[in-house]
Amino acid sequence: MKAIALLGRRDEPTDGVADYCKFLASAFQRHDIELDIVRVPWAERGWLGAMRWLSRESRSWTGHWVILQYTALEWSRRGFSFRVRGILRLLHKRGVRCAVVFHDAYPFEGTRLRDRVRRRIQNWTMRELYLQSERSAFTVPLQSVPWLPPDQRRAAFIPIGANVPSYCQSRTYSTRQTPKIIAVFSVTEAGAGAREVQEIAMAVRGAHDRLGPVRLEIFGRGCEESRALLEKGLNRSGIEIRVRGVIPADEITKTLATAHVLLFVRGLMNSHRGTAIAGIACGLPVVGFGEVGVDPAIESAGIRLARLHDTEALANALVEVLADEKVWRELHERSLRAQAEYFSWDAVAKRFVSLLKEREGRR
């Protein structure tokens, strides 16, 4: 069986959607599915040139699955992604079987008129893509997607896997280990990042005050740019800190494999937060912001959740995990089980194969 993963504009300096497709392609091979990764060059050629290119390129795709990867910024420079609907219309004319992966199933936030207009366009666009496709995969639970129509038979919840190599080995932890290593993977760039840095500093300070020596390992997108603000927030705290920017995937795994806990503050934790899932893929307990009873996949892992922006509760959760070996061990084992059941690429591929074959059975 052959399938095509269809991508839009490349993200920089890292492209999580492209990484997703590469890992999925590798896992698909074990199910005798060849997944080709194709990028529509609309950002380089303009939409008219890109559609002409796609019209020629897709002549040999008749009868195959094309799995369009959707994020608003992949298909628009400013998030007004309505033109992507033309992609599916063209593919339908070619006799292609269309599926969509909604990597960002929620529209952009904001209170300005421009934000409200863009949000309406994004919701409408995603709904239209859903209605035009044979099957759709969502990286968050279906009940959390407000624009989905009542008939959801064409939809499936498939959590993403980690975009780094997994490290699923049983480990031990002792409260006598020092320093306690807290890892943070990426900080949101621009305005929201400043608040995240403050929350990281307050939570880590709270853990340090109650547990003793702590080392903060912070790496990924936005971290180098946030270095000065973070150092200011941790000034005179006695906390050891190592700030790195974007590092290779295998180096991320090595860093997480030697950490004791992953701290996640980039909004609410759920099954499409790749930086949180990277910690689960390495068997770590994960402490972060989230809501209980929303996402069964992420809640099956070894997590401790605090209400959004409640840094005191976040610090308390860090202390609970790092001060009790029994709690740490329980969360570690839960992350290992959740990785195998939900977040390994083999588990992701199996859900995808089931999704596609289920639809074939209904033809």
C-alpha cells in the first residue's frame, strides 16, 4: 500500500510536523505501507504556481491515500488558511482518497477584531476540511474540539509520538541524589514566553527551597532568547542552570534520560504537546499545567497537573514527585506504560492503519 503525507510551508528552526511524518513513515513500513512525504511549495511559488505544480505531481496518485497535515501556519503566512480547501478539491478530481491530520485543532486566540475574524475563518476552514475528507485524525480528544459536527464517524483520536528517540528503560531514583535535575523542553517565543520563564523560575525556586540543590536543564526553541530573563528570575537562588537552544534529537533524549522530572508550562498539557510527550517517551514523571478528566491518553502517563498559571501548585507538585521515591517510581512506570500504549510510533501507526482500513471496509 502506498500513501502520501502532504505538507505545506516548512517551519523554522525545527519542523515538528515534518518530524512527525518521518517517524510515522518509518513505523508504517512495519505494516507494509510506503509513506512518501511531499511538500506543496505555495510559499515559494505562490498559490497559483503551487496548484499547477500539484496538479502535475498528483497525476499518479489516483486510488492512493493522501494524508494532508494541517496547521494554520503551514497553509498561510498569518493563519488565514482558507486556501488549503482547494488542495482537497483538486485531489478529489484526481480520484485520490483524502485524509487529514489536524495537528492544531483549535483556532488562534486573541481579542482584537483581526483575531476574531481569523478565528472564524480557521474554524470554518477546519470544518470544511473535515467534511471534504474521508477520514480525519485528531491529536486531541474529539470531545475537546468545539467545531466538530455531531456526526463524528469519520474522526479518530490518535495521539502523536515523540519527535525524539525514546528511552524506555526502567530506572531507579533516590532522594539522596543531588542535585535534583529538572528539565524544561522549549519556551514559547515572543510575548507568552516571558510569563512562562517567570513560572519556571518560581516553580524551580519553590522546589529548591524545600529540597535543596537543584539543577535546571532548559533546551529547545525559545530558550536561548529567554536566557537573560531566566537568569534574572533565578538570580541569587543558588540554582544551577544550563541553558541550551535547539539541540539534536538524540541529545534531547540523552538529556531527558538523565533528568529526574520534566516541567511543562507551555499552556495546558495534552496529547498533541510533543515537548511533554518527549518526557513520557523517556519514562519521566511530568509536572505541568492541565485539566483532569479531559485527555485519557495523557492522563494515563506519570503526570502531576496544576491549574493554569498556579505556580504554587506547580512547585508543590515538583516537590511531591522529587521528595518521595515511591511516588517517583509509580509515575515513572506509568509513563513507560503510556508510551507503549499510546505514544510509541508503533502504537500511533497501528491506530492509523486501523483508521484507514476501517474506512476501506465501508466502501
